[in-house]
Amino acid sequence: MKLVVLGGGGFRVPLVYRALLADRSPGRVTEVVLHDLDASRLAAISGVLAELAAGVSDAPAVTTSTDLDEAVRGADFVFSAIRVGGLEGRAADESVAAGCGVLGQETVGAGGVAYGLRTVPVALDIARRISVYAPDAWVINFTNPAGMVTEAMAAHLGRRVIGICDSPVGLGRRVARAVGADLEDAWLDYAGLNHLGWLRGVHVRGRDVLPDLLADTERLESFEEGKLFGAEWLRTLGAIPNEYLHYYYFTREAVGSGASRGAFLLEQQKQFYAAPSLRSWDRTRLEREQTYMAETREDERDSNDLDGGGYEQVALALMHAIAADKRTTLILNVPNGTTLSCLDSDAIVEVPSLVDANGARPVAVSQLPDEGVGLVTALKVVERATIRAAISGDRAHAVKALALHPLVDSVNVARRIVDAHPLLSGAFPGSR
């Protein structure tokens, strides 16, 4: 099979290739094309991949291209992991929002809206071109904001675009460990939007073990989300939220929590790309994982929480299920259908989904409580307002998308963000 990686010069690409090297299943990926607009980054990452493949006789062949149409032609799968504006853009998202006194995290709040405003037009162009040059390809979208971008791309690709994120499976893995179960033996009753979901049940051998975990403070606070939210608040919710809900439940603390993550990663990756090697990539990757969401923690990240969700494993499992018509269930970003009654059928939601050769279809989950419905419906309105603004290029619509977000506390703040942002003020000039 041919896999095309968009954003092929990105730092996390070796994770995907390492997973492919370990794959020995029939019909495995044999050809990888890395596409990126930056030829120097492509060279750096392809060099790391060559080191990873050293001594592996049947390693998937790797080629690189800066021509999107040529790269995707004849692809079986396209993995989209682009970052429009680069880490410079992320740093700007965070610093401009912080300068206006609101949260600037990459996918949450003003930062997420700003990221979406500049990413959606590029994602739509990519979707149009894939529909022409690789109409039979399945697109796996990891580009953030993942739910919003997947919903935008679906206008051209329909159900052939599926969004993935490693946060839900990372949460599931940590909870399974806490209750002494294997993740493969557990059914996760999880629902919401990307970076806005709740684990409301963990069924092992026909029994929901989550109530027992919620009642046990020591076990509950033994892993990342328990430490992040605290046992008392989790018991109040009767659920374990995705870690990104910290920004909604503890907004005041998050807004004043310190330095820009984007600025940190920008400096870190400058050093890696200046002298790329497998050894420096591994060292940089570990530092990146250890400092993930550091602004939300008082202590260093526990080594048991460093495994995350393994988005490359989610992508590989998704490709296997589709290509081999091998039924599996994964938590994915897919059209809602009738799964969550608070949203329409076309809304992209993040829920357990049954995957086979026909793609991914959501399965039944518990309906969200009122407080979850409120957040999910509000954020879906913001996602769609951002998509409309990105397509129209109208400043008023961009301001509206920002102002509607629950974490942006004033229309005037939304206006200041658009006007102060170096990557938005020119794209959304409009009248002031």
C-alpha cells in the first residue's frame, strides 16, 4: 500500500514510520511518500527515517516531494498532519491571546480558533486535490483542530476522511492500568468533540468498573487526569474528562500559568532541525513528552503517563481495519448520525466507532449530561462559525467565531485578537 504523509517534514513523522517498521501484517504499507513545503525539513526527517530503517531489509520505501498533486496521486491512504503557519504561528496564537488576557492554548479557546481560521482554507484545498488525484484514498486527519478540520474536509471527501486523536486512547490506557485491566478487554463509554470529551463508563467483562475507581481516591489520583482534576471534582462529575477539559474547568489558573508552549517547542525544534539525527530526535521527543501540558501540573510528569495514546498506533489500526476489512472499534472523529442527540447528523463527534472496509461508523454511547451538552453544543457552533469565517475571509465573521467561544470573554477582546495577530490581521482586513 502507498501511504502519503502530509506535513512529512514534521517532528512526529518518525513515530509513524517506526510503527510501520514493526508492522508485519499482510497488505502492509510498502511505500511512504513524505510531502512538505519545506524541502530542508523533508531532508532532515527522511535522514532520521533512514537511521530507523537501517538493517531492516523490507522497510517501506521512502520518497519525498514538495508537489502535493504528484505526492497524493494513486495513494491508498493519506495521513494529514500539517501545521499551517508552523510553530511560529502557534507561538503567535498563544502570545496574542495571552496579551489580551485570555487562554491561548493551541486547540482550545482563542488559540484554537486562530489556528482553525488559517488552517481550514488550506485543508479544503488539500481535500479538493485529493478528490481529484486520489479519489479512492482514505484520509486520516490528525491536523488540529482535528474535529473542525475533519468537518471542513468532509465537504469534499465525505466519509473518506476520518479524524484521529491520541488523547482518548491515552486516557483509556491510563484508566485501564489503574483498574488492573488490559485496554483491549475494556469497553470505553466515551463521547464528545475532539479535545472536549468525557469517559463515562469503563466496562470490563460486562461490568462498569468506573464507579469503583471514582470511589477510590488513591487509585483515582495515581494517573494524570486524576492528579489534574482531583478526586473530588471527578466524583462530582461522575466521569473522567479528557485532559483538555482542564482549560474549561480551571480557566483562571490556566490563563495565568506562564510561558507559551509554542515558543518552547519552536526553540526546541530549531535545535533539532539544525543538526538532525535519530539520537537527537529521541532526546528531543522525550523532553517534549515530559513537558506536555506542563502548565497544568505542579510536579514533573509521571513516567507511567508518558506513553500517551500513540496516535501512530491509532492510525495504523485504522488503516488495517479498512484495508483488510478487519472489524475493530476505535475512538475516532466521525459524522454523528444519531449518536449524540444534541447534535445534527453531519456534526463531527469523537466517539467509539466500528471500522471495516466501508470506513468508520459511530456506535451507541451514553448521552451527555446537561453540562456536557452545553459545552459540546457551544463549541460546535464555534467550530462551524470558524469554518464559515475561514471560507469567507470576512473579518466580522472571524470576530464572531472568536467572540462566541466560552473562553473569550468579550467581543472587544475578539476584535483585538484579530487586529493584533500577525497572521490574521492581513487575512481578515475588513472594516474596523
